[in-house]
Amino acid sequence: MMLRLKFNLVLAAIFVFSLVGAGLYYYRFLEQSAFDDVHHDSQVMMETALAIRSYTTDQIKPHLDPLNADQFLPQTVPAFAAVETLRRLAGRYPGYEYREAALDATNPRDRANSWEAELIEQLATAAARSPRDEVEVSGVYGSGIARSLYVARPITITDPSCLTCHGEPANAPASMVKVYGQQGGYGWQLGQTIGMQIVKVPMLYPLEKARHTFNSFMISLLIIFGLMFLGLNLALSAMVIEPMARLNRRLETLATTDFLTDLVNRRRFFERLASEMAEARVRNTSLSVVMFDLDFFKRINDTFGHDSGDKVLKHTAVRVRELLRSSDCAARFGGEEFMILLRETPIDAAMAVAEAVRAKIADVPFEIVGTVSASFGVATWNHQEDAHALINRADRALYQAKDRGRNTVVRAVDTPVRRMLVSEDGGGI
């Protein structure tokens, strides 16, 4: 379990760092792509406005100019044509805006506001510094869902024909002066930056598209990681954890089991005894041990050989297990010596179990060697002594059984329970 936990923690940490890194990179990439798309749209819109202006100048104005003598036609003004044409586009695509703003405009609607005036001054300064270069300023205008990207270019008087209408008021067409008066849009000079062309393209749609794309990307990463996480865990279980668990169980079995009798060994018995003693102390229940060894076992080895002796040990273990509960524990303690741990068993019941095991061994002859007997010592824990003291008492009882002629069960002498007596003055006696 610890291996799986560590593996998953490392895998999760790698994924989190990768997800954060990929998310930051992809978010910036998509945001930049959205800005690039908006900027491209603004450039297309700007070029469209310039194309309309050029077409009006070349194809419309020459045919309509003669009519301006009687009645001024704003359709002959390239700026008016571009603004009106693209305004119709804004009706279908809200937020897209083209405007030509001037500091001293002839048409009042083209007069620059304070923000536009600052932008015109900035463009005029840039155009004065680089008269041969195409000057352009872009940025973000507004906030929230109304945020848009703007691109602005200066309107600089480079064509002397422009001064016909915007030079001296006396030289301007009378029909135009009649419509707009003489208060604005005059006195312009060649090379002067009098205004700007500005295009605004909404950023909401590209950014929303980028956000949806980002969310889809992150969700796909989460799904991929989930599948990868599941697959790696299944592979880890099948190829590492389960084989290791089987190997550990096998090693644990080899380390705690007697290879000949298949009973637990001495080390495992002490571990089990310590655990049962702790539980018996908490629950205040009885706990007994039975120690026995086979009588004259050396004579069996010397007479019939060690193979026969090994078979006697194996069959003895089988007979012992047949008489025990699943909660009990039998161990080969060493050589021909065995131990039985009986949980929740008082001394009388432990004596009965020991007698049943003795009879099971002695009453049924073993193959080749014949009848074999065993001597038993039984002790019950007094809830104060340690494991070694308990086993020593059972061992002494076993030797008493040997002294009494073998093939018998002897109860161990109970160890007196020490108590602290308290005198009347509170002192211990």
C-alpha cells in the first residue's frame, strides 16, 4: 500500500506541475492567438476603409463633383463614404467600428473627443519623427465585455487637392460652406496631421473562443490523466504490487513457519504470544500455554534414521492441529519440542486439551517406528509475568512430567501474585 501511495503521490505531483505549466503556456498561447486574430481583423477592416476611400476618390468623386456646385453631396467625400459603408457592417457585426476623427473637423460628428485628441497628438508626433514610415498605433480600449482592440493611423495632408475644401473658407465650395458653415475644417496645411483613422474590433468573441478552447484542452488533459492514472495503477498492481505482495507473503511464511512441520516457528510464536497477552490483559480473559516434547526421540533417530524421525515430527504436527481451534496456535519450539497457545482458556480446559493431544500421539502408532509418547507441561498466565516467565513455568512442569515417568501431563505451579498492602498511616508494607 505504501508503494502505491508513494507512486500515486509522485504521479499526482508530476501531473499537477505539468498541468499548471501546460495550462499557463496554452492559456497565454490562446490569448496571444486571440489578440493576433483581432489585430488581423482590424488590419483587414482598416484596409477595407482605405480601399473604399480610394474607390470613392477615383470612381465616385469625379462624376459627382459637378453636382456639388448646386448642392453639396457628402458622398463625394472619401472619409464620409468609408465611415458610412463600414457603419452598415457594424449593424450586422456589433462592436466593429471605423471612424475618422479630426481635431478641427468640418462635419461635427467627426470631431475628436478627449481620448481621440490625445491619440491624434501621439500619431502626429510619431509621423513627424518618421515622415517616410507608415505610422500605426494599436492598443486596448474599454473594459469587460466592451473591451476592443483599436488600430489608428494618422490622417496627414499629402494631396494639395484636399486644400480646395479645407484651405481658406473663401476657396471652399459654397454648397459645403452652406451645409457646415465656416467654423471648422479650414486652414489645413500640407504635411499637417489633422486627424486619424481608427478601427475598433471587439475582443469578446475571440477571447470567448480562446476560453472555450482552453477549457476543452484542460478537460481533455484531465481525462487523459485519469485514464493514464487508472492504467498505470492497474499495471502497477499486476506487474509490481501483486508479485511483490506474493513474494512478501512467501518470505513472511518462510521466516515464520517451520519448514518441516508447517507449524509456526519460535520467533512467530513469541510474537503471537505477546499479542494475545496484550488482548487478554485488556479483556481480562484467560490464556494458557502447553509445552511438550516427544519421549526418547533421539532413540527414534538412532534406531530408524533421521528420515523416520522427521516423519514422526510431521505426523505429530498433523495430530496436534486436528485438535486445536482456529484461534489457537501450535509451534515447533525446537528439535522435538512443541508449544501450544490457547487463548481464552483457563487451566482446567488447557489440561484437558493437553491430555487429548497426549492421547492422540500415544494411542495411534506411527508408521515404521510404532508407538511414540510425549510429556506435557501446562501453565496459565497470571496477567503479571512476562512471556518468558510463563514459558519457563510450563517448561518446569514438562520436566516434572519427565521425572514422573513420561507420557503424562503436569500442571505448572502457579506463581504467587504480589500485592501491595497499605498500612493505616498510608505507608506500604
